[in-house]
Amino acid sequence: MNLKPTVAIEYCPKCGWMLRAAYMAQELLSTFTEEINGVLLKPSETGGAYIITINEVVVFDRKEEGRFPEVKELKQIVRDVVSPDKSLGHSDKTS
């Protein structure tokens, strides 16, 4: 039985956000190889959607935030949920 969390990125295909979602998925898979089950890319039926969930719990919603997450920020959000003790190296440094 796999207890590792699954990250899902729901994106608006009509807005052309699939490549952004795929890039973020790649970054998360590279960083959290051992900590997550995988990243699901999910085309949304809702226009303008860009919602990131971990095990179906929303951790970032573009409409609520009024922007897209930065990759560094997204890695910190995911790390805080899936592996709070994990160091993110240069991505942990505050600007």
C-alpha cells in the first residue's frame, strides 16, 4: 500500500497553461523523488483554473491568490506538507 501523497495540478487547457503545469510537475518530481507518489496533471473544465492540491487538499489556487505560484514557493508549500524536515537547499533561502 502506497501512503505517499499525490500532488495534482489542475490547469486551464484553453488558457494554454499545460506547459506551465508540466514544468512545475517536473520540478516537484525532481525535488521530491522519494517523498511523493507522483504529480497528476489534470485539465480543468473551469476556465482560468490553476489549482494545486496534495491528496485533494487545496494548497494553492491562482484565482484566490491572484497570481501563479513561483517554483521556489511551490516547493516550499509541498515540502511543508509532505516532508517538513527536508532541506530545499538554495530554494530554502529567503530573498
